[in-house]
Amino acid sequence: MTLIFSLYDRLTSPLSRAEPLLPLLARFLFAALFLGYYWVSGLTKLGDGIMGIFQPSVGAYAQIFPRAMEAAGYDVSQLGLFHWAVVLAGTWAEFLLPLLIVLGLFTRLAALGMIGFVVMQSLTDLYGHGAISEPATLGAWFDKAPDAVILDQRALWVFLLLVLVIKGAGALSLDALLSRRRA
């Protein structure tokens, strides 16, 4: 048995030297899978004209506060400052946090922010949009189907982001460049 473990260790130990690639690969996968997703979603939330970055669209409110918008007859003026601030922050987060991750700037903080964003996005989908009553959308862990949008897919999203929270952005990042300049 010792021979088997020794052979296994000898064959797999070179993989440890590839560990520094994890943050770069995580940022690449984030860019390939989620950068466009979040930016397109953010674009749907911008209001008209140049001031649209400060005046979110009606659709933004409907996406983030679906029940409040329905209760207000889809009249944004019926909602308060809190709703505006949350929608504005969420819209900006969809642009800024992914950009920071891809650039590798303040990566740990940006990835932590994205985890919070994914949690809030999931809760809004579940309770605001009613996905909690759709078992196929909610999914279940330890079942034989790994394709549910909420529990299955978003757990993998969070895991990818946790790699960045724990490992940082890696050697090829603005974080590393700035760290070398400070040293």
C-alpha cells in the first residue's frame, strides 16, 4: 500500500507547482462566463441619456424590487430614496465589481462584493420573482441533477469567487503590480 501512495505522491506533486495559476484561471473564467452577463444586465438598468447612470430605468426597479414595483403600479415615483439608492448601487456594482475582478484590482474585496451580489440576486429571484415555488429553478443539493439555476449554478459561481477572496488576484494583476511598487 505504501508503494501505491508513494507512486501517487510522485505523480501528483508537480501539480502543486501549478497552484499559483488558480487566481489567474479564476479571473479568466470570471471574464469568460460572467463579465458580459453582468454588464448586459447592468445596461438594462441604465436610464435614458447621459444622466441614466444616476436615474435607473423602470426595468431596474422592477428587476430589483419586483413586488414593490407591482404594488406601486410600476410608478417609480411611488418608491423612496432607499429604493433609488439600492437600485443605483446594484446597477453600478454590475459594472464595477466585475471590472475590478478582471483587472485584478482590489480583487479580494471585489470578489467578496460579488458574492454578496450573487446572494442578493438569488434571494431576489427566489422571493421577489417567486422562484422559491419552482423546484426546477431552485434545485436541490445532492440530487442527481446539477442544472438548477439557484442552488447548483450559483454555488459554483460563489466557489469561483471564493478562490479569488482566498487566493487574491495572482501574479498577473494590478494588485500584484501595486504591491510590488509599494514594497
